[in-house]
Amino acid sequence: MNFNKIFRFGITLSAFLQLATAAPALAHGKEKHGKSKTEKTEQTKSTDLTQDTAQTAKQPAQEQTVAPDEHAAHLQDPSTVHATPDDFPNKHPLIVHFPIVLLLVAAAVALCNIFFLRRELDWVVTIGTLIGFVTAFVATKYAHPHTTGLTEHAQLVLDQHDLYADWTVYLGGFGLVAQLLSQFLFKGRRWAVLVAALVLTGAAYAVAMAGHYGAQLVHIEGVGPQGRYLETEHHH
């Protein structure tokens, strides 16, 4: 008897759950509200995509093809992966990373050497500063790209980049002189090491700021990639 009651209760509960599950579907009937909403969403996305494609097609030819022919010749050979120096619109990006790294490292080592006064660290600072200054001078004075057609905002960024690049050369040169005097004339006295370290710290700050504005020019303003906004003739 108890088994029959349990069996009947199970059947009743099962039927109730089936009706509860089917109720939402029955309530919609044949209106298909969900499907209609989905179709409207897909239609809106399709319309937006069509409009974006049309706007892209109306862009000037200069925006779609920005690489000068003389700098894109290597693209004709798909097997060529390693670009040669002649493939670059300008030699500036091939040189400018040396002063960025070396002047920062030289300044950091010089600051540490204030406490250690090690001759080995003196040589690291001297060699790093020498190479950093020379490459900064070449990148600024001889491999600096000529630009054309810049926006007003991009020109402001370029002016700041050039300002800090010049200060990198000035402070790098002063830092090199101070380091040579400290190492060879004053024989690594602490006050001389301190003076050289302070000047090199200024050079490191200047090159870091020049690198920041240079990265902003390339990655935000779009100056340089595939020769965009660069003159094809290299006067430096």
C-alpha cells in the first residue's frame, strides 16, 4: 500500500515538472519573439558591417597604400624574411636603440659605482657612454628622417622628440667628458664619480623621453611605418 502511494506520487510529480517546463514555450505560441529579436540583431550587425566596408572603400589611396615603392621592393619576394638596410625608409630605427640602452645602463652603473668605486665599473661606464654618445649623435644628426605632411598634433610630438634628442646628445657629450676626467685625471675619486653619474643620469632621462615621444610618433601618430609621412630622399 505504501509502495502504491509512493509510485502515484512519483508519477504526479513527474507530470507536474513536465508541464512547468513546457509552460514558457506554450506561452509564446507561434509568435517566435526570441527568433525575431535575433534576426533583428543579425540584420543590424550586417548593416553596420556594410557601412564600415563602404567607408573603408572611400578612404584616400594614400591611407590604403602607404609604402613607397622603393621601400617595399622586398615584398615582391615572399621568401625574403630578413630585411636589408636598404629596405628601411630610414636608418634611424636601426641606430637609435643603441643610445637608448647604453646611456641608461651607463647611468645606472655610474650611480652604483658611487658606493663601490670599482675600476671595472668605471670601464663599463666609459665604454657604454662612448658608444651611446656616438650613436645618439649619428641618429640625431645624420640618420634623422625628414618628414612630410604631418598633422598639427604629430608635429608637436615630433618637436618634443627632437628637443629631447638634442639634449641627449648634449648631456651624453658632457657625461662622456666628465667620465673620462673622473677615470683618468681624478683616478676615480668619489666626488668625481658622483658628478659624472649625475650628468649621465640627465642624459638617461633625456634619451628615455626622446624614446617615449619616438614611440608615440610611430605607434600613435603613425609616422614611419612603411615610410608613411617620410620623405624618400635622405639628406642626412
